Amino acid sequence: MPETDWRETLAPELKGSPVLKDIKDIGALAKGYIEAQSVIGNSVRVPTKEAGEEGRKAFRARILELGKDHGIVALPGKDEDPSAFYGVVGRPEKDDGYELPEFKAEGFAIDDSETKALKAEAHKAGLSKDQFKKFVKGLADVRLTAAQSGAEKFNSGHKALESEWGDQYKSRIVDVSKMLELHKAPDSLRAAMETGKLDADSLRWLYLVLSGYGDEPAELVSQGKRQTLGVKLTRDDARQRLQEIEQRIQVMQPGDPDYQELVQRRVKLVEQAEAA
């Protein structure tokens, strides 16, 4: 006698359910039911808008309770201590837990005091170790790009100045250096001059100031005594400076800051060129 299908004992609306298709007997059905109840007991039903504020709070509390061993933590609310949240997302316990990234740029470094300050601020902001490395690497890239751009501008400026001054480039640099030393210019300015780090625009302006002292030679005051710098214009030098001024005036407007001063110096140099 063939075995009776256990589904035949069910009501018509149940025995044809596809959910029961692969269940062989009553024992398998019971086992599946027990397992389903276990899953249901650990599940969380998402509340609808009808659940109200209390329902949403209960749902949130249940999620945090179930997820505490899986890295789930509540977002800190206003005026709440965010330490627990920061810890979960990867912030080290103390700021000395941060590590600097490796820099590929040769000669680039961040000094110890700045490193300490960056780590302290990163810890306050809740950055993870990985975020800190990415931030510092980005900061280094920005600084390196700025330094490279500045170096290119510095070098191109001096090349243009050397072309403008021609053979007198080196001697004029010496003249400016003497003036700075004689007048006890600020240490930073003299150091920049001595190490070749003074930009072309500043050097050009300083020589412009020096040239304005005339051909007597220039008398400069230092330490309460009158001293001479020894800058006496020859005819060729006066004509050279006159040519430089005329070139600059041609590309300027009468309202430009240096225009009137250059015009006055031009008149003086014309006199010097004729008298030399």
C-alpha cells in the first residue's frame, strides 16, 4: 500500500502551497518551524510612521543592542561625547597612535612640532588612522606643488633679470649686497641676498633705490658716519639704465605706481649720460 502524502491531511488552501513542496514529512515541517521561530526572535521589524516616537526609539535601541558586537554604534547627538563613535570608525585611543605616510618627494619632511600638532587636531576631529595618512599625504602634495611652482617662478624671474641686465647682472648684485650690508638691512633680507634666495623683483627694486643716489658717488649714512658706496655711473652704465627705464615705461600706464618715479629718474639719467 503506497504511503499517503502528509499534505493530503491539510486544508485545500494549504496543501497546494509551494512553500511545502520540498518538505518530506511532518518531522521536517516541525524542524523548519522551530528554526523559523528562532530567526523571528532575533529579527527586528522596521516601524512604520504609525509606530510613533516611542516605536522608533525602541527600534533604535534594539538595533544597537543586536549590533554592539558587530561594530554598530549610535551617531553622537548634539552635546554628546563622540568618543565611542570615533573609536568604532578607526580613531586610535591616543593621538600618538597616528602614523605619518611615506613621502616619495625627496627632501620633503614635516617637522616634529608640526607632526605633534597635526596628530592632536586629527584626534579631536575623530579621524581614523587611514584618514590621517590620507590627509597628511594630501597636505604634503599641496605644499610640494606650491614649492615647485615657487621655484619655477623664482628661476624664471632671475633668468629674465639676467637677460635684462646683461653683463652687469653680477656686478649689480654685488652693489645691492654692499648697500644692504652698509645700511644694516634686516638679517632675513641680508641672508636671502647672501644665499641667493632673493627674488628678482626685490633685487630689481633694491637696485632701483641704489641707482637713485646719483653719481657723486652716492653718500650713504651708516653708524652716524657718512660713507660712500662707490657707485659712480659711467656713460655706458647711465645709457644702459636709461634704456631699461624706457623699456619699462613703454609697457606702463601713467597711473601705474612706479610710472612717475621712473619718468623723473629718466630725466636724471639723461643728464648723467650726457655729463659722464
